[in-house]
Amino acid sequence: MKIHKIIHGGCLSGHRTYILSGMGILSAVASYLVGDTDLFITMQSVFTLGGIYFLRKSGETKRKSYAKNTGKISKPRR
């Protein structure tokens, strides 16, 4: 049972995009602080990876709101 959980991501399954975005932002900031890149390239990377994060987040909120409204029409109870 533990191998199955490990293969499918365990407790972090479904959070891969957030982890990769966060690590990318940290990497961009660290490369700026070390002196490998300039401020323009760092900000470009941060905004790109932040956009990926928020695109994923907005898709999840839309899926949750659509799940609540299944489209079934039910008669009101009296």
C-alpha cells in the first residue's frame, strides 16, 4: 500500500504545480542575489512563474464552483 502512495505522489499529489512555481521563484531570486542574472531577467521569471501559479489556482476555484452547480433542476420542497 505504501508503494502505491509513493508512486502517486503521497500527500503532495495535486500540488506539483505550486511546488515547481515556488522553487522556480526561489531559484530566480537566488540567482539574482548571487549575481548570475540582472533584475530584469529575475522579475521576468518571477512574473512568469507567478502567472502559472495563479492560472492553476483560478482553474481550481472554477472547478469547485462548477461542482456545486451540477445543473440538475429539482423541484422545491413544500
